[in-house]
Amino acid sequence: MHDSIFSQVWRWSGSMAAHARLPFPGLDSLRTNHSQAWQDLFILTMLGGKRNGHYLEVGGHVPIDNNNTCLLHREFGWQGVTLELDPAHFPLWRDQRPESTFLIADALAVDYAQALPLWFGDEVRRLDYLQLDIDPSINTLAVLKRLPLETWRFSVITFETDAYTGDMRARDESRQTLAAHGYVPVARDVCVLFPPVSPQPIPFEDWWVDPAVVAPEIISTFQRINAGTGLPQNLLFSS
């Protein structure tokens, strides 16, 4: 991997496009990305640069920096619903992403079987992206259990396990739950740079796809790479 563009700051630069393992339409024109660990580029890679997709973002936090849906919304025309418990973040969303649907809500109290049809329409039973990321990770698992997984499908899922803490309950049970519903892990124990915890990348998330949407050869290729690395840039880019 080229240290000059990949190892220090995990942010997009135009020179990275030539190294993408699976280029997608729109990649060459990207100016920046916003996710903390390349999740936005992972989503677009798995879905072939899909435009006008739909997402459910559980744990929105701030609207731009380290946000997984900002690039999708701003550059690829995606729409969705963001849930956030802390009302202190509302002014930022109002000012910086006023066209996004941002709801102050306790994700552990939402009846998703009723809410999803209200948010996305009665005829919809698939969303393109599901983010599950609230604290602590055991609460993220609780949200997963509240979702109507029998009747709704999600093409790409990022589940924050926070495995670096040593508490593996959410990681292990979420893996069992998602696998039982037919989802396939493309990358396990994806790492992130988080200096307050460690100067080295730490494992914090699993990335899943629905094999009904993502081709098996793509899944197997990325699984093979992930078997040797937890670094997301190694997964998405080649040297």
C-alpha cells in the first residue's frame, strides 16, 4: 500500500481512484469522503455507485465529519432517516444538512415494524444501507433485535461492535443473528484510527451484505482480502 496516500489520514484524494479494487461510476469525480473508516466508499463499492438509494442511519451523531451518509446524500442523491438520541446535534443537522431527515429519538424505543413503512412507504421492503452505531455496543445489538428482519431487507449493513473494548457480546450475537437471516460478512473486525484509545488501528465494526444484491464473486474477493487484514483501505484499494 502506498504510504503517501493511504497510511496517515484516512480521507479520499483523487490519486486513490486508480487504486480502487472495484471502481464504480462517479468515483473519478469524487472530491472528498466523510466516513471515519471508509464506510461510505464501501457502500458505494458494494452497490456499484448506486444513485438515489435509501438508508436508515441509527446513531447519526454529526452530519458531515465521520458521517457515513453525507457523501451518499450530497453526491449520489440518497435519501433516508437518521436517528440520534442527543438533541445537541440538531442545530448542526439543521444548518449543514437541512434536506436530510433527522429525528431526535431513542433508537431502543422505536417500533421499527410500524415506523419503516411510515418513513419509506408501505410498498418498500428493502433499504440500500443500514447503519447500526449507538453506545454502548450492547445497545446497538438491542436495536438489531428490534428490526423486522423477517420482512425487511438491507443491501449493505455496517454494525459497530466496538470489539476493541474486549466486550464481544454484541459482535458475537450480531453475527449469529445476521447470518441466520441470510446476510454475509464481507469484512469482520474492520479497524479504525482512534487515537484516544490507541495509536494503532483498533477493531470496531463488521460489514455485511445481502447476497441477493451483491454478486458472489465480489463477496468472495473481499472476504479473501479481509482474511489477511482489518484495515479498510487494504480492502478497498490495491497497491
